Amino acid sequence: MAKTKFRPLHDRVVVRRVEADTKTAGGIIIPDAAQEKPAEGEIVSVGSGARDEAGKLVPLDVKAGDRVLFGKWSGTEVKIGGEDLLIMKESDIMGIIG
């Protein structure tokens, strides 16, 4: 796991997708073309937070290392340091796992 030197701004987070299962519970191997992109990932880095109407900085609820669920089409795919990552707003995250 390479440490990225990219720090997102405001309420954005950088997420690394977790590897999708290549086999079903019954042992059937799923071909690459039929696999969906996983909607689960690990937070790599977070921005400083958003500002409320009064201008006060509101920190994010997620932190680096959290395992999260997000929508299938959430975020923007980028390549940083040779690694495929997603940049998304915290509001695109549905929840923290565990």
C-alpha cells in the first residue's frame, strides 16, 4: 500500500477501491468483463472539511483508514502515483463499515 502525497481540499476524500470477489459463493469464477466495480473502499486521505453558513470549519466524519460504502457511480476516477483511486465528496459516502 503506497502512501499517496495527494491531499484533497474541503469536503473531498480520496478512496481506494477494495478488490472485488472473482468467485461466487458457489465457486463459479466471474469473468473480468462481467464483474462490477466494487462500491466499497478504504479512505486514503481526507480534506480539511466544509464551511457552514457562519464560515466555521466543520470537520469530516470519515478519516484515513476507514472502510466505506459509496454509490456505484460516485466520485471521479484518477491515477495518483500509479494507483487507481477515486476522489469524491463526503456526501457521496453512504456509511462506514465496522
